[in-house]
Amino acid sequence: MIRKLVKIRLEAEAEEAAEAPPLPLSLPTTHYPLPPPPAVLLPPPQLPPPPPKPPGTNSSTSNGTTS
């Protein structure tokens, strides 16, 4: 009899645990997305500027760097 009660209790706890994870997991997911974006947004702006210089030979002459 006692074992049966323990089994029922374990099953009830397992069900509660299965329902609980979704909430705690949703919180961390919101924390993770926030830090990554800034790091990803910073690199892109730095990459675009360099490329325009090589192809833009006219812009380099207008700047007066070649003179």
C-alpha cells in the first residue's frame, strides 16, 4: 500500500515537473536573445564600410588620399 502511494506521488511530481520547465525555459530564452543581437549588430556595420573603399576608386581620388 505504501509503495503504491509513493508511486502515485512520484507520478504527480513528474507531471508537475513536466509542466514547470516551459516557464523557466522561456525566461532564459528571453535573456539569451538580448545579448546576442547587440554582438551581431555591431560586427555588420564595421564590415560594410571596408568593402566600399576598394571598389570606389573615384571616391578615393575625390578624398585626395591618392594625391
